[in-house]
Amino acid sequence: MLSRRQFALGALAMGVLGTTGTARAAAGHDYTARETFDLFDKVFHSSGALGQPTDHNEQGGLGWGQSYALAAFIRMYEAYQDTSYLDRLVHNADLMLAMRDSERGVADYRGLSLPVWRNRSYTAGGVTLLDPAGQPLLEVRSALTNVDDAVATVRAGTGEGRFTLEVANAPKAKVSTFADLTMDPASPDYAVRRVLDAYPSAVMVTVRDLRDSPAAGPIPALGTARLAAAPAHFSVHTGMITYPLASFVRIVYRTPGLRRDPRYKAKADEYLAAVRDAAAVHDREWVQNDAGLGHFIWPKGMPVPYDGAEQPINQSLGLGQTYAELAAATGDPTYLDRTRRLARAFAGDLRVDADDAYVWPYWPTFGKLYNGYTKADDVSEYTPSYGSPGKGAQQVEDLSHGAIDVEFAALAFRRKIHYRGRDMERFARTYTKNLATSDNGVATTLVRVDGTGALAAAGQYLQAPRWMPVAQWDETLFTHARAVYDDHAVESQYGSTLLCVAYLNWHARRRG
């Protein structure tokens, strides 16, 4: 296998990869041709795969599927100036807007039915245990993924007023058992205290006393109850879904011919209202400081594994993309200010490596997750402690999530909100110096933006063309990302595959 540096230098010298033409002929696809995109569009949207515009977002189908398809239509319009791609977006967007909680008549964990798309696949959750009289007594919660697989069992303890709680997640082969608990807050065996003291347990269990006035009293009814993930909204899902809608608004408002067309203008007005409403759902998560920085948190008590902590960089910037497009479309100073604050915060986490490329972490370095916290810090209900002081979740960003970060940075640069050309050059080198490689002559990528780790699996290397926003600063990026698709003879699979083919078209037309 070539080293990253050998690959980059070799690709620069050759201009193209030697295997590209052969693989393209075998695959039968030119990934820079609109015919390929149109075929992939048809195949994906007739496949029934997760991510159709009629899906709900409970399993992330809209946030991590249809959002890419909508963004693909935007890039294809920009590449070819063909309004048929805007029409495709309108068709899908209308179906997707009908899947908002407020339209479906469903609610989040607070009982609120809002104009946004809830999710249950990335949330924490639990179950309410009742006392023998049928009154809510104890909430048992788990922050372990796949909460719906967990089961809570209450058995009799060794004495009066005592019980044993077992929480098991069979598919993960994990069990947490707490023997001889009581519901008496004065007892050292009080359930809330004992379970918290044992954290982190195998199933990451916490419990909450649901009584208004906790005191010695009845124990939970004996038996078994299944936990359930609680529905909540993620800013990154909202951002990914609304970003292409906001782009549509910007395109229509700033293109005189489209703005004069009553059909496009009406849709742009409708989508602007929808995007504003959806983005506003996350206002309670927004945090800014006097240093001019901004980011998102998960409010304490929100049923997510890291409630009370700062969101990952890519999740904050996901909605930042929407802010940037709303600022360009409307001139609203609030969206402009938030975009700039997000850009400054991200810039503070960028480090320059020996190849003059940017590297950055998954979690913001100023955050509680990155730095670790203890139970005494009282940060989170679902994850009361994480790591140790000064050493938390310090993993480096990966290619796929990093594509969101780069998309945001390039957008902020093009809208003249933040960053300079040299920043774009360094982002491009992140790909060409740290991520691009080959394996037995087949173009592929590594996982992390600092070039460490193993070769990427398909879920990562198939996202390579999503780095096209900075390809103009290093043509090797385009050459390699296209070779990834040629060498793997990629067929239509996901919404993100559709976006990647759109991006290869987009850059090829820009280059031409």
C-alpha cells in the first residue's frame, strides 16, 4: 500500500490514477456525467431504501438520507442551470415537509408537537416503574445505544421494603444488577443514590424518583418492563434537512428570472417560513459568549446520552449551514451573527500539521466531553460522569463527519462571512495529505483527518466526493475522489451516494 504522501505525490505527477479508466469501463458509469446522476436518482428513489422523502426521521432516514438527495438537486442545478433539478427538489421537499411532527401529529419527549422531525435512533430512554397501586414511582433510564433492546426487571429483595433491579440489554450482552435497593431517601441503599454511585454500569443506568415528596414507602411492582428510546430533535438533523431548502430560497431570491416566476417564488416563500420555524426549535440549545463564539448544547435532561454537554463540532455546524444560507437569502443579522460565531468557534479548534493541513477533533476542545467531567460537576443526568478531569472524548474527526465541517467552512468563505483562501487550501490538504491513499492500486481513504487509523470502510470512503467544496484549491482532491468511485465501480446505494455523484458533476463543470 502506498503511503499517503506517496499517493499524493504520485497522483500529482500523473494527473490521474492508472486504474481509473479500466474501472470506469467495467462499471459503465462516468460519475461526472449528468446521465449517471439521473440514473442514480431514479434507482435510489424507486428502491425503497431508507431516506425516501416520505420516510419519517425516527431512524434518521431524513437527516442522513433524504437531506443528501435534496442537496444533490441543488448541486446539479448549480452545475447545469437546469430547473428540472429544482423541480425535483420541490417534489421531494413537499413530501418531506408533510413528515414534520406537527403534520404527523406526534410529539417529542416533552409532549410538544413541533414543525421539525423527531428521532428515536440516537436518543437515550427508559421506562416508568409503577408502585403496587399503579402510581408512577421510579424512572429507569439507559444511555447505552439501542435502548429499545433493554429490559428492566424488579425482583423482591432480602427484606421488607427492599427490591433488586436488573437492567439487561441482551443484544449487547450487558447486564447491570442493583441488589437490595430501597425507596427511602434516608437509607444508604436508596435506589437513586446506589445506582448513581455505581455509574458507569454496564448498561449505563440511572434512575429518577418520580414522587413529589420522596420518603420511605412502597417499592416498584415486581415484574419486567421494556425500556423505550425517547423521541427528541437533533440540531444536526434539522440542519442537514433544511440546508438544501435554505439554498433553494437563496437561489430563487437572488436569481431574477426565478424570482419572477410565481411558482418558484411561492415555494421559496413557503420554504423560508418552514426553515425558520424548524431552526427556531433549537434556539434553546444555542450558547454564545462575549468572545464572539457560538455553539450548541444538549440541554440537561434532554434524553440523549450526553445531555448537558456541548454538541460535536459537526452537529453544531450542520445547522450552521442553514444559518449561512438564510443570511445570504434574507440578510437577517441574527443568522449572519450566528454563522460567524460558529465559524470562529470551529477556527479555534483547527490545528496545522507538518504538511500545512488542518486537523481537528470530533468534540470541541472547550467542551465538557472533550475535557472529561465527574459526578460532582453535575453536568449530565443520563451520563453523570465521563472520562477523567482533563481527559475526555478527544478523538480526531473522521472523513464523513468532517465533510459537514468542510462544507460549512467553504460556505462561510464563499459568503464572505469568515475564513480565507489559505484556510481552504489547508482543508483541501487535509484530504490529499492525510485522507487520500490506495490499497493494492485501488483508491480509498483513511478514516481520520489527521491520517491516523486503519483504511476506511465503505461507509467512510464512499463519502470522499463530499469534500468537493474545497477541491478547487487542490485538483488532486477531485482526481482521487473520482478514482474512489471509479475503482470501486460504485452503484446507486444511498442518498449520500447521490450527493457524491452530484458533487463530481458540480466540480467537473466548475473546472471546465
